[in-house]
Amino acid sequence: MNRQTLLAGLIVITLISNIILGIELYNALHKPSQPMGQVPINISNLQIITSNNSLIHNNETVSKQQSNSSKANVSLYQFSFKVKFEIHVKEPGLYLLGINPTNVFAQLYVILYFDDGQVASLNLNHTTINVTIEDKDIEITGYITGESYNNLTPQQILKDVRLYIQFLSPLTSSSNEE
């Protein structure tokens, strides 16, 4: 009788642990399509080093249906500037760095140089990149260039670029030893 009770107890414990592990596995494999945990980067010590804005006029042909076409004047403002700023993360690890730009940009290129030598290049078609951050405080030099439909200041452009960071995983012990 003791052996049957022990066997029944072990089966119940095994079933419960399998259910818990199954739920954990399901949650790990079926993450939502919208990334969670995106944190807008809190930029401290922002320094705009250089800035250049200019107006260009484009005559674009706008097609209406198939037979008619008309010319529309589209004003685009070119911008290019260099910034230096610091970001603070809670812990070293692998992070997803990205931009979520508003629709004021016709073209946008963001190149970020980290103080440890890493480079992140982002644009309207490639909006995220994985970066390894080994220090909690990082100094970044950024070059931002592009064209916008509105004449914006560098501060407005940084706000409309919507730079964010998302924690993915902590650093492993083997990468700390290298």
C-alpha cells in the first residue's frame, strides 16, 4: 500500500510539473507580435554638435487613375546633424535598439557610434538592431540625416525618430571573461 501511495504521489507531482513547464514553453514560443518592454531612450547630456537644414523643391508627378496625371509641388527639408548623448540601462546584456519614426520623414538615416566601438545603422526600412551593452552608462555619438516634409529642429527630429531600447537577455559569464 505504501508503494502505491508513493507511486501515485510521484505521478501527480510529475503531471503538475509537466503542466507548469508546458505553459512556460508555450509562453516562450508564442510571444505577441508587438514587442513588449520597449522603453523610449531617456537621453541625458544631449549635445547637438553640428546642424544643417536646407529646403529642396521636388516636382512629383502624381497619377490619378490611369489617364490623367498632374504635377504636385512637394517641399522637402534636408537635415543633417551630429549629436552626443548618454543612455543608462539597468543591467548589461543584449538589447534591441530601434527607431519608430513618425510619418514626417521622406528619408531617414541614423548611425550610432557607441563608446565601446559598436556601430548601429538604422533607416526607414531597417528599424531595429541587436547591440551588446556591457556598461550601465554608455556614451553615444549619433549622425542623423534625411529629408522631412516639415522644417524641424534637431530636437523635434530626435523626438519624431522615437529611439527606443528593449532588454533581450543578460550577458553570459563566458562573454564577460573574454
